[in-house]
Amino acid sequence: RFRHYLEKFLNDDELICRFDGRMFVARPAFMSKASPFAEVGLPPERIIVAGDELTDLAMMRPEVAKHYICPANAAPAVKEHVLKYNGEIADQPYAAGVIQAFRKLAERHNWPDI
């Protein structure tokens, strides 16, 4: 019943929305999480982006970062994107999944222990 009410929001171009059956997340489409990366001054090869929501895809662009990871609870489109760019998807959800995916990525690239 709740999903039926939210349908109009899920198809709104001015909002980025996600509903997974238990949680509804909405943010204005004009907000980009990629903006701060331009200020950092690091090359994309030195940046790892972790994300789980559709709004995180703005950071997952080759000109922003080269390495992408996500937890098991990430939106399907985020998982697809991470795989497309040879990133890592964890088996665990949430923060534990981000840590797990980072470790897998570091191991694959033979990065030193942190």
C-alpha cells in the first residue's frame, strides 16, 4: 500500500528516489556528491569511491575516481556500475561491506596494508 503511494515520487525527474520495500530515500537530483572531488586535487587513480545509492553514481565516473566499491545492499544499478569498471562488491551489507570490498580491492591490486 505504501509503495503505491510512493510511485509518483519514484518517477519524478527532480528527485532521485529509492525504495527497497523497507526504506524510502529521496534527494534532489541537482545535488551531486562528485563536486567536492574537484577541490581535492588528487588524480582519479588515487581515489576510491564507495557507494550504495543511485546518487553515489555521480562520484563513480572515471574523471573523478578510478576505483569503485560497494556493499551487498547497494542498489542494483550501483552494483552493475561497480562491476562494469572492475570494482568490488562485498558479500556483507553496510559499513562491514564497504570494509570487505576495500580489502578485496587492495588485495587484488597488491596495495600495502594500511
